[in-house]
Amino acid sequence: MAVSVDTVYQRVLGILNKEQRGYVTPQEFNLFANQAQLDIFEQYFYDINQFGRLPGNSTEYSDMLTLLNEKINLFETTDDMTYSGGYFILPTDLYRLGTIIYTNTTTNPFGVVSNEDIEAERINKNEFLYINSSPLTKPKNVRPIYIADTNGVKAYGNAALVAGVKCNYIKKPAKVEWGYQIVYGEALYDQSRSQDFELHASEETDLVLKILALAGLVTMSTDVYTVASQEDAAKTQQEKS
């Protein structure tokens, strides 16, 4: 379940107004919201690396590695790749590339067509000539390989592949937007123009704290920034201890 952008904005405004610390415009909020979402999202990958080196626990719902994977899995997706200009084009919302999969289509002597999804092995560019020159390591449709760079992906089976390739990947969170219409000089929330946070529902409090910290800098409220930052740091420390 996503986190409502309107709920977070109203909580931020409510805290600032209660403390008489100024006002955050929709434009400012949208900038802060996207920065906060990206900060939390990127931290997942550092945390999963950290907790992956530590022993877990058998208590249901409290193993941090499991919880982090649950949050990241919200962004895991599979997409067919389009071949153009010698490359399979990477998805536009790609954050981290996972598995490249080739669908090997074969026809048996009885004319029955079957499809088998095979995970391709990733290699470095400088390994290709060596691998391709040996009959034992040369790629085949049943043992495909691929090379990835900033231009996209090149995949090889019996020959260079030009179709039947898809990828599993982690996508970037969609850009957050608190959409609105101006009515009698006031910005009123417009859900049809809005984009909620795509983070796990449990991140709502962290989002509010991070946005408050950024808002404190803009409104010159150093105490708001300090308190929000301390609360955020304390919550993060509690999760990691």
C-alpha cells in the first residue's frame, strides 16, 4: 500500500503551523517529498548489505533483512526488452538491473513448440573474445551470456540475440506530486493530478520527519530542522540496533 501524498503534506503543514514555523508551498513540498523518498529508497540497499552480514532472527515480522526485502520487492518488475541499434534498450525507470532472461524457443521433431526461460550469465566486455573462442565456453541458446553498459544490453546465444530477451530489475520510485488547483487564491488538493509515494506504508513517519527537516532549512527554523533530524536519526538507530 502506497503512502498518501496528501496525508504527508497535511501532517507537515499541521506540525509547522502548530509551532508557527511558517508555510511550505506545494512546489517546495514536492521538491522535499521527492528528495525524502529517494533518500529512504537508496538507504534500503545500504541497509540490506549491512544486515546481510549479520545473523538474522527467527521471530516472525521482525527480521530486518526480510523486512527490507519486502520493501524493495515493491519495486521489482519484469519487462520485455526492445532491440535497437545493436542493443537491448534498458527500461527508462531502471534503478538496478537484476537478471537477464532469454526465452529459448524450440520445436521438437513432432512440430511441438516449447518456450524455456533461461537466465543469461553476465560477463565483462574483455571476457567476450576469450569465452566466444572456445567451444567449451562459447554461448549457446541453452547457455546465453550478456554484456551490459550504459548503452544497453548485448546478449548472445548461438548467435547475437535480437529478440526474446527480458529483464528483472528494480525500478525507480515514481516522481511524487501533490497536485492542486487554485480556487479563490488557495491551493486545493487535486487527486487526479497527484502521485502518491510508492514506498512501503511503514515509511510514512520517516517521510514526514525528513520533509520537516528540509522544510526547517527553508523556513529558517533551525529548531525544526534539529528536532526532525534527531527524531529521524533516533528512529533509524532503533531499527538497526
